[in-house]
Amino acid sequence: MSREALRRRVKQFGLISSWWILGLAGIGSVYSLSFLLTAWLTSRFHWVLGMYLRDMTTLGMTLLLLVILGTAVHRLVRPRQRLLWQSLIEALRNMSKGNFDVRLNVDMIRGEPGGQEHPIRLLVHSINNMAQELAELEQMRQEFISNVSHEIQSPLTSIQGFTAAIRQGNLSTEQQEHYLNIIEAESKRLSRLSDNLLKLTSLESGYHPYHAEPYRLDRQIRDIVLACEPTWSDKHIQVQVQAPSVEICADKDLLSQVWVNILSNAIKFTPEQGFIDISVHVSAEGVVVSITDTGMGMTEEEQERVFERFYKANTSRVTSGAGLGLSIVKKIVDLHHGTVQVVSAVNGGSTFTVSLPRAQTPLLS
């Protein structure tokens, strides 16, 4: 007989024993009342008393035997239950102290008869899942603090170093101007980092202000391309925009940041005399915006992680930025119930595709 079958038999025996004990106790009570009634009606107290004592002795021995067997079964099962509850309490105590490396042994709990999941087994599964999720959140928190500290420390070091050099007073006017420009650039970098962190935190909280309004998406994209012209024209990059007149209902300011971040990355990683293509397609499902560059591209691993906070593809390249731009893009697109995807190949460029739900207002001709 297997352990599972034996466990079920023991449990069934315990239930049957409990019912037998209750039944026999009830029979004993009824029998005692009938003894008193018979003795009072017949006045044959001694004869009835003899039968009563004999029957009650048999009944008492039966009750005693069942109690002994029930106690033995209880002591056989109880240590396993005590160990289980001790494990649960210890696991919760460790989690309350910040130790999320908790994994309870699910095999300690057997299934219910009929193939049903034991409630305690479900509880153990829930505790294990909760511990794993909390461990992942803790790791993300530590990585976040580490990345923020690194991104803040880098410009601060530059600012402190160039400030000390200027204070020495032995620099030419041209050198001082150069160092001041670096200090200004690093200060702006810190300001952008602070703004991006605040925006990303607000977006992740789920309570970021959302103001949808109808506006021309094609005009917005063309305006952003023109605003970035000094950057891409310095690298002699050709930018082509194919955007039919289309009106959508969305948060204009938030989507503006989406196009700015993606286009800025395309310009940053596209070599001189490269090419960037921006196309807008309208379908029955919605609007699709694709931004394709002829940059260095990304590996499959980088494509999977490119929307993570502080992740920088191709870290061997010296590029500015904290790795928050595409994370913000992802959150904003999610807020609009859309999707953003990237298709890339090493030395083959990248294509970022943003799909937004169908416009709530008619398309303009």
C-alpha cells in the first residue's frame, strides 16, 4: 500500500473513530435514562442494576479502546502538522525581516481525496510566489539605487573637477570658457536625469495626469523632426517623413516625448551620412508609426532589454544618457493602450514601431 493510500486510510479511520465515540456516548446516555425509568416502573432495581453495570462496562471498554486508538493516530499525524506550521511561521518571520530567499517544501502537504488541491498546499504555493515576487522587487530596487547613484556621480565628478580647475586661476580665457561649457552641460544632464526619474516614477505609479485631446499627429511628428534638425544636420543624416494627414485623440505632451526619445536615439546611434525614415500608417485598428535608422543595430539580447530602466545597448560605445528614455516611451505607450516594438540587427539598423488604438475622431483628408 502506498504512503498516500495509507494516509487516506488513517484519516478515514480517525473520522470513523470520532463518530463511533460520539455515537457510543449518545447510546450510553440514552441507556442510562432507560435504566432509571425501568427501575422506577418495575421496582426491580437490583436486577436491572446488574444488567446496567454489565452493559455499561462493555460500553466503557469500547469507548476507552476507541479513545486510545484515536490518541495514537493523533500523535502519529500531529508531528508532521506541527513541523508544517512551524515552517510557515518561520518563513513569514524571515520575510518580515527582509529575507525573501524563502522556499517552502510543497511536498510536505498531500492532496485531498478525489484529486482536489489541499488548502494548505495552496497557501504554501502563495507564500512561495509572494517571496519570489518580493525578491525580484528587492533586486530591482537595489539595481535602481545603484544605477541612480552611478548616473548622478558621473556628472557631479566632472562638475567638481572642472570647478576646482577654474578656482586655481591659472587657466586661459578659452580654457575657462571650455570648462564652463562642460559644467553647464553636466548640470543640464543632471536636470534631465531628475526630470526623467520623476516622470518615470509618476508613470509607473499609475496616477500620472492624462489629458486626451484631438490633434494632428502628422504635424506633431514633422514639428519634432524640424526641432531636432540641428542635431541630425550636423551629422549629415538624411531624414525622410512619410505621414499622411491624420488626427488622433491622445495626450499630446506625452506622445511628443515618445517621438523625441525615439528620434533622439536614432540620431545618436546613426553614423554620419546615415538615413532615418519615419512613416505613419493608418488602418482600421489604429495608427502605426515606424522610425527606422541605419545605425549600429542591436543584438537579440539587447532588443529584449532595451525598454528596461537604465539599460544601455552596446555599453562599449561612449554615449550620453541614463538609459531611461525608452523606459519612459514604453510607459507612455502603455498608458495609451498601445504597443511599442523594436526589430534590429547588428550593423543593420533598428526599427521602432509604435501602434496606437484607432483614433476616436474622424481622420482628416
